[in-house]
Amino acid sequence: MAVRVPATSGFVARPTGVSSDPLPSRAGSFAVIILTEVWKTTPFMALLLLAGLALVPDELLEAAKAGRASPAAGSGASRSL
């Protein structure tokens, strides 16, 4: 006979205050995996974005200023055909 442990004794349930441990269920496991992957990957993506912005040549920035480019001009939001 298996001993049943109360759900509030889990390492996830107790600190978060949820009534049940999310890890035994399939949907809860997927949610925890997605959350940890996002938590792990977001800082790396931010660094890649910052590195890409740092590599923009000064000539390109000066040309954009001379052409009176607004910050939204590069996104295609204000382009006219």
C-alpha cells in the first residue's frame, strides 16, 4: 500500500501557496517547463539584441538623422507606397 503525501508538502506548493503540486499533472509539468525555459532564455536574447544594436554603424545613424527618420520609420509603420 502506497503512502499518500499531502499536496501542501511539495517544494513547489508550499512556497507558492497553491493548493496542489503542479508537477504530477501533464499540463502543470508543461507549464513549469515553459516557464523555466523562458526564464533561462530571455536574458540571452536581450544580450543578443543589445549586441546587434551596438553594431549599427555611425554612418547609418547619421544618415537617418539627416533624412529626418523618426523612431517608428524603421518598423514600417509610417511607410508610404
